[in-house]
Amino acid sequence: MSTPLSHPLYIAAKAAIAALVALSLVEAGGIEDRLSACFVAVVCTSPTVYSGFRRGLGQLLGSTIGGSITLLLAFWAPRSVTLVAALFITIWVSFLLRVGSDYVVAAFTVLYVLLIPGDATHTLEHRLASVAIGVLSATVVNLVVSFARRRRVFARRLDIARLLVASELERAATVLEQGPRPGEEQARGQLFEAPFRLLRVLSDELNDAARELGASARWRAQVQGACRATQQLLAVSHYGKDLLLSFEDSPRARPLSAAAASELAEALRQQRPARLGEIQDEVGARSLRAAADAWTRALDGLRDFA
């Protein structure tokens, strides 16, 4: 899946190398199905070894399920019946075995085994061997490239996330300064949704990275540091969303909220993480003082009325 975290040249280079390795291996092994190996190698190209390998296992399992069911039905049923029954059973079994996300792969294997001319058993054997080589090729490329460049890759991803959160805070500050405007409710409601999605993807990638190289204490410490930074960015995004939702209808608090959002954005752009907590504490204290003053004025007004 492409996200703002993805580097086009980085992904393209890894996918091309993985496909070339897969093609070389299937040709050396005399496997007739070259397409599956190259395609799976591209599909399994990912920022981390663990996520690519997990995707590859899904490809293998889905292919095995679809091919096996098709072979069993093809022995006794005509092609049209086999097509309908195999697709139905394969997709149903995929969800039953909790691999529903790979049902398309399983269904494609049904069509591949059934419609490719030649012996179905022979076709399935070459399909599975080709898929396995594609997974292996992508895993090797992911391991070599990701291991060599993992620090730079995740540093770049954190920078992208940091700047995106800063940009959303600046947009929120503008909205708070100008106040609610008719017809802009939907745009205001979508603020910070992009950082939330991106940070979830980054968090998943970091979790995968921790699993694949967990034996390295140094790398584990680096991943944990990146996870803490990601959680801090997520907390700042939630805080910005709270500022927007809590104070956009309050004229008195709106300037305070706008100033806080601007200061948070500046702290992120200047890479001053310690300042983030200070700003939130300052805003909280000023908000409490403003609420206390408003309450005091209200009580004074009641006394004057009495």
C-alpha cells in the first residue's frame, strides 16, 4: 500500500531487484511458471522483512488452498461445475481459516490451475514452487536492503510524520484564529485524520521491525526510541484535535488555542520535543485560570443581581 511514507525510488529499486532474482531462480530451476515468481516478489516488497514475509506466507497459503480444492473437484466434476464450486469453497474456506485477506490469491489460483492448458497437478506444482521462490527472493532483498538502510529509512519516516503533524497544527491554528465559518464544518472535522492514519502505518512498521531483528539489543533500543517518538506525535495530534474540538466554539478561548497550536507546530519543525510538554502544561494552566476568572465574574454578577 502506498502512503506518504513510501519512497518511490526505494520501492521501485527493491521491487525490480527482487523480480530479477526471482526470474533468475525459476529459470535456473527449470520452473515453467515465471510470472508468479516475479509477481509475488513485487507484491512482497516492503519496508521491513517481517511484513513482506508475512504477506508472502499469505500468498503461499492462499495458493495452496485454492489449488488443492480445484484439484479435488476437477477429478470428478466438469470444468464449469468445478469453476463455480472451487471458487465458492475456496473463498469460504479462506475466511473460515482466518486468511480472508488473501482470498483473491486463492481464487486466482483456482482459475490458474483450471484454465491454464495442461495437466492440473503439474500446473499447481509449478505455481507453488514459483510462488515460494518469489517469497524467498523478496525476503532476501528486503533483508539485505532494509538491514543496511533501516536507520535512514525510519529516520526519514519519522521526519515525514513530524512535518505532517506540524502542518496540521498550523492549519488548526488558522481555523481557530478565524473562527468557525459556514460550510467548512467538514474540512475542520477532517483535520488530523491524515496524521492519525500515517502514524498508525508507521507504528505497524516499527512493530514489524522489532520482531524481525529482535535479537539485536542495539536495534531493539533504536526501534523503541522511534516508537516513543511516534507515540509522542500521536499524542500531540490528539491534543491538537482536542484544541480544535473543545475551543472552536468559544470566542474567549480561541486565541489561546490558536497560539498553542502555532507553538506546538513551531516546536515540531525545530525538533524540540521537550518543548511540546511545556506548551501543553502552559496551555492547561492558562485554560484553568481563564475558566476560574470566568466563574468569578459569573458569581460577582449573581451577587450584584441579588
